[in-house]
Amino acid sequence: MHHEAALISTIAIGFVLAFGFGYIADRLRLPPLVGYLVAGVLMGPYTPGFVADAGLSAQLAEVGVILLMFGVGLHFSTSDLLAVRGIAIPGAIGQIVLATLLGMGMCWLWGWSLGTGLVVGLSLSVASTVVLLKALEERNLVNSPNGRIAVGWLIVEDLAMVLALVLLPAFAEILGGKSVAGHDGGGSDMPLALELAVTLAKVAAFAAIAILLGPKVVPWVLARVARTGSRELFTLSVLAIALGIAYGSAHIFGVSFALGAFFAGVVLSESSFSHKAAADSLPLQDAFSVLFFVSVGMLFDPSILVRRPDAVLAVLAVIIVGKGLIAMGIILLLRFPVGTGLMVSASLAQIGEFSFILIALGISTGLVPKEGRDLIVAGALFSIMLNPLVFALMTELQRRMRGAQPAGAAFFGQPHYQALSHELDRIQARNEERSKAHELRLHGLLERFPVLSLVDRQDQEALLLMFRPKSASPGERVIRRGDRADGMYFISSGAVEVQVNDRTIRLEPGAYFGEMALLSGERRTADIVAVDFCQFLVLDRRDFNQFMSRHPAVRAAVAEIAEQRREMNLAPTGSEEARVEEPAPPPR
């Protein structure tokens, strides 16, 4: 096969095998991701047959992680992060420290060095956000209080791993390894304290820019794109923002691609475009997240099951049992309910993307032998496969505990949990209120101007962005005879009088004017004066021409009323005052 086709073959065969084994797994009542992992094993270098390009697979998987984290950010606001900080920050830091010590103890029993134990322990301490999100989505728990705690917990873990990736190369020689010159975040001539300070400053700068500047810039850009009415351009803008911010944050501020994409989504979550952006990016999220699981399977060397079955079981015990007990203990110490502890324990009972990055860095610094990588990959593979079972077990335990509790009795940690739930409910209600206000505005627009219902929902949203508000006081001339046409006016409130050929025509809310000159390209043929305090929605000439060219049905309806008005204007003078009403739109 030609080298140039490596990307195509990796994607094509990856999708085909993932689809086939994912379907088989579903028929066997197993999660489809088990099939995706098996597909990766078959594509890897440790099994006969086709061997995919591991480097390309890893990069494609990274795209999936970026898009998935972007989608999480779209449904996770800055307020949510601040609301769960009281449990997520101490919980994540405490769990990383204790799980790392547990991993180091396991490695000490095997006779491995302190440096090896530190890297392996860190790799086992951090869970995969991708796997967590898939599990929460399948159970419709992403927006639940426990789900938001788990996501916030893993975001803090990701931030901690950014610092670990900076510190590990700097301490490599002290721990018995070798320095890696030119490695991102390590191997430089900068003093360690200064390097750490610079890293923290970069992360803080990135967070500040994302939170303070992002909500002003990103929605403004998307509003301009949405005004074009081009669906593919809007989808492209969403992907450009997600991937662009992820790439820029990694190369400028030193944070991970996934973390950068998450903050990009958080920035956009505060705008009215979040739902549309999420819908447009969802198909790509699903497709590329499949490649993430395929790439995990490709790293697995099945021979480790024969060479070190005891070590594989020990690694799994640390991941599933050890981390679960640690998380449960921390949550109970923070005085949160056992149910929250069970949910977070299940969420942490797996490892993923950051574990691979850490172990690869450990190998490059000479701290971790190849066998350590094989054990971490085996632990990731089997913990991901077993994670749905762990979630099911924790859910059953939670159900039985609720059943055994006397009716009306307060449960342990109820005050803290209820306070957090009320805070999250308040945040969600505020977001829903903003979304509802947008919906009501759009619904009111369609009720007042039925002709606009001829276009589909997405184009109605685009039209809403095109409108420019304008007001007029009683007696103010809105349009002057002989002027060039500047736009089409929709009357939201108030009334105007059209003065043409010694005739006065009154137009009230729900009517529109100014379309005749735009359609004909001629100058204004009438004076239009406000007779009340008026509010208009103005469609500028450029937007009018663009919108009408894409919607011939609307153009035909507008042209019809314009022709009726033209004929009336040419009628003999002296007739009674007329009222021009907008005709009902033709059926869809």
C-alpha cells in the first residue's frame, strides 16, 4: 500500500473494524466500546494482519478527545466549575497523592526504583475524561450533581497532570533517570522554581483570557458567521474554534489539547449558540472518540498476560479497588453522601489518555522499563472494559442503600449535597431562563411576522441575528421620498403613516415596509412618518438581498404584497384611507 494512503487506510479500516466488533459487542449485551478496543488490538503491531500507523492513530484519537472535551465544555459553565470547587479541588489532589503512593508501594514490592514507582503511580492515579463522559452520557448523568462533581474532579486532575509533566523531566536525573533536552516543559536551563512559576503563570494567563476575553470574542465571531446563513461555514467555525484554541493553548500556554478544548467549550457555553454548536460538532465527536478507543487497543501487547498475569491483576486492583476506596474516603471526609462517593469511585475506576502521556515520558527519561508501559496499557484496556460493570455495581449498591434507609430519614452528608444541588439548580435555571428568553423572542417574531415561518429553524436563527433594532419618536420621518433604499423595516410596536400620492396609509405592528425599493432597485417613492413611539427590526439592504436569494418562497410572498401596494399607490387619488395588511403566508 502506498505510504500516502496510510491516513486513509488507518481511518477506513479503523472505522470498519470498530463498527463490526462494536455491533457484535452490542449483540452480546456488552458496551460497544469493548468492540472498539478489540478492533484496536487487531490493528496493533502485536497481532498478525494489518498494522495501522500508530502515530496517525494517536493523533486522530487526540482529535476525538479535543472534540469530546469541547462538547463537555459547551454544557459546563464557569459557574458549574466554581460551584463544585469545594469538593473537586481537595478531592482530586488528595486522590492523586494517595493513589500515587499506593502505586509506588506496589512497584516497591516488585523491586522497582522510586522514580519508576512515582511515574507508574501518577499514571494510575489519573482517570480518562473520555471514558467518564461516555459512561455519564449513557446513563444521562452528565447534568446531575454527581456527574458535575465527577467532571470537575477530572478537570482538576488534568490541571495537576500539566504540572506533573513539567516537573517530571526536571527531577528525572535525581530520580535515577536521564534528562530529556528540548522536551516541552523540561530539560531547559531555566531553574526549576522559575520554570514552575512560568508554567503556573501560563496556565493562569490562559484561564484568565478564556474566562474574561473569550465570552466576548467567540460569540461575536459566531454571530457574524451565523448571519451568513451558511450551515457548512458555521460548522467549520465551530471546529476551527475548538481545534484552534486547543492547539494554541497547548503551544502558547503549555496546557493539554483536551484542557484547551474544554475551556473553549466553557467560553461558548455562555452564549446562545451553545446548543447549535453542540449539535453541529456531535457527529464528529462520536466518530473520532471511537478512534480513541481503537488507538488504546493498538497499544496492548497480549503477551503481558502470559508474562506477568499477577502484575496485571495488581494494577487493576489499584485502579478499580484502591482508587475507589480512596475517593470514597475523601468524599466522606468532606461530608458528602455515600451515593456521591459511589459515583465518583466508579468514575475514577479506569485510566486513559494522560496515563499514556506520563508513561511515555517515563520511558523517554529512562525511569520506566518497557514492561511498565505494557502493564499500564493492560490496566487501561481492562479497566475501560470493566468500567460499565463497575458503574452498574455502584448503581445497584446505591439503589439498595436507598431502599434500606427509613422513609423521611436524613442521610449522611445531606446538608452539603443539598446546598450544592441547589447551587447547581440555580445555575441551570439561569441558563434555561436565558435559553427560554431567546426561544420566546424567536416565537414572538414568528407570530408577529408569519411570513418568516416559511424558513426553517436554523435560518430563522440567522435572520434574528441579521435584524438591527431601530426606534422612532412621534412625528419623526423614518423614510424620505427620493432616498436610496437602505433596508426593510418590520414594525414591532407603534404605528407609521405612509404618505404617497396625497394618500395616507397606516401601518401597525406586524406590518413591514421599505421592501418595494429594495426589490426594484429604485429610490424611495413615499414618505413614512412615525405617529407613535415605534420600535423596528431593520433588515439592511445587503442582508435583505442575501436572505431573499436563499429563500424564494419568502421573496415571492414579500413581492406579492409589494405589488399590491404598488397598484394601490397608482390608483386614483381621493379614495378613502386604506389599511395595508400583510397577507397570510401560503401553506408549507
